[in-house]
Amino acid sequence: LIMSPAMWKWTCLVSHLLLSTTVSPLGRQQPVHPKRPFITFTGDQAEGNFNHLVVDERTGHIYLGAVNRIYKLSTDLKVLVTHQTGPDEDNPKCYPPRIVQTCNEPLTPTNNINKMLLIDYKENRLIACGSLYQGICKLLRLDDLFKLGEPFHKKEHYLSGVNESGSVFGVIVSYSNMDDKLFIATAVDGKPEYFPTISSRKLTKNSEADGMFAYVFHDEFVASMIKIPSDTFTIIPDFDIYYIYGFSSGNFVYFLTLQPEMISPPGSTTKEQVYTSKLVRLCKEDTAFNSYVEVPIGCEKNGVEYRLLQAAYLSKAGAILARSLGVGPEDDILFTVFSKGQKRKMKSLDESALCIFVLKKINDRIKDRLQSCYRGEGTLDLAWLKVKDIPCSSAV
């Protein structure tokens, strides 16, 4: 569903919609056969945890993003190449980074936590973004992790000021006859004036090109981005959107998120903050982000709601699952893990559920809600636009 700029005021949230599906509580862990062989890999213990893993679908080579290191491993977990990314002198309050101009804040040796790791198959390179210098990225050759480029001299090169892993998610949209696009979604950590929460960037063929990571479209009034208004933070001071997963399918790019909301519990006159999971969808070709729409997503079984998204993965259904869901072998299936409750953002795993969604059915729900909004039903209840309660307008 591609929407023209004139239709933006009708783009809306599926308010009060909880997507339901078959829910299966996670089963008991199967015992591990004592003779089953396991291949292991241990990195430098001083560098802390691994943050991200991607596998080259053509070669089977494994790339690990860790603290201060990028590893390339063979299929049997032998280290083939290591690339050092840190530590270095930095201060998270330096904006722009001290590598661009002198910073008055005290600099200290700072670890570089890998925040995003993507394989750009078209150009045979790895995009590795870290926590140093407001989130700049390296473009590394897949073969030997040789640094092809490290753009850092423009504000578009600073993707995220958040320092923890799991705060940034990227999706590459590839084209045969033009430069690819990189959709970036990130928590902004109270700095909406510096970082858009979602943006579409140019992924140039030349890793050292001046336009690398520039916004796909940007003029005085509109751009390929969503920024959280600063007024939103006056209502929810610690407001942010946390991105759990992202993918592309068909004509759309999707992100799965956790977002805080203020609600009034039944019988109470005061509001409390809870978290809710939402799916965000954008048209791939929408340079002005007029097609932005988000819907709440969660599961329910036996009257228990599972609303806190922990992990997700897009895949196809096997033969047995496809028959039970009534889908074909090419239909996209979204596998998700939710935990119970809404009070805590993460790590609420006292009770969890594996939930399966058919992406086609999610799109049908979005279409239904958009059409009702065109009829003037409901409001644009966007959490990041809390200061504005904009009613849907009739398109008739």
C-alpha cells in the first residue's frame, strides 16, 4: 500500500488491535545426547560478550561482532581473520565526535560495542557499526576484513548514540540497477535532535563515497526519516523506541519494537508506564516516509496476554506447519517470542510463549485499519507523537 504525501494525515495506528494467533508455551528442554559432538569457539575473555552473528549464506562463513573485535570464522568455528575496532579515546557527550572536532569533555579509553552487523552481498562487504564516536560504521571486505571505508565526517555518519548492544537494527533493500538502501532503526537515548529513530540511507557502491549513509531524500521540509518530537519527552521523560528485529518482505520494510506508554489502570486516577510491542511498516519506495504505520502485536492464550516481545525471526513454514496454518511454502511466517506482562521492558522471562504470525494476515489487518481510518474512524494514536492526538479524516 503506497500512500501519497496528501494521504499522510490518514496514516494511522491500528488502535486497540491485538493480533491473535496460535500460541504455544515453550516446551520442556530436550535432554542433550551425551555423545552428540559440539564444535565450540571462545574469543578473548577480556573483550566481554559477543553482540551479533551473521552467516554468509553463500560460503557458510560466520561473522561475529564482539566488544572491540570482529571475527570471521570457518564453518567449523576456526578463526580465519580478526579485525580490531577498539578501544579508543572517546566520551559519549562529544557531538560531533572528537575525531571530527575538538571535544571539551574528558576523554577516556572506551570500548567499542558492536551494535549492528550486516552482510552487503551485492558489494561483498560487511557493515559493522559500533558504539564509539556516536555510532559510526566500518565497511569491511568479506574475504579478509580489510577496511574499505569508515565514513565519519558528516552528521549522517553518526547513526546512534546508544552504547548498548541490541539498540540498532538495519535492513538492506537491494536493487539491480541503482545504489541499495539501508533502513536504520535505533533507540535515540533522549537525543532526538541528533538521531532519527528510523531513517533510509544511501548504500553507495564506493565504500569511501561522500554520499555513503546520506538520507535517500532530504530537503527543507521532508526527509527519509522519522524523528521523535522533543515535546514527547515532556510527557514521558524516558521515552524511546527499542527495536528488536527488522526485515523486508514484498514491497515493505518491517521493524518489531517495544515502546513505553502511559495508561490509567482500571479504577485508578493516576497513570502508570507500561511497555507494549508494535510492528512498524514502511513502503520500500516511500522516500518521504508517508506510508509509516504501526500496529500493536502480541499473543493471548487461556486469558493470559503475552505482550513483551523478546525475539523474532522471519522464515518459511515447513510442510506440517504450513498445512496447519493453511499457507503455502512461499508465504512468510513471523516467529516470535513474547513474555508475559507489560511493566518491564526486557528480561521478563518468568513466563513466555512462542507465537507464530502469517505475515499476509498481518498485512490484511493493517489494510483493514487504514481503510477504517480513511472513513474517519479513530485517531493517529502514535506513541512517539503523544503531544498530538490527531483524528483520522474521511477520504470521501
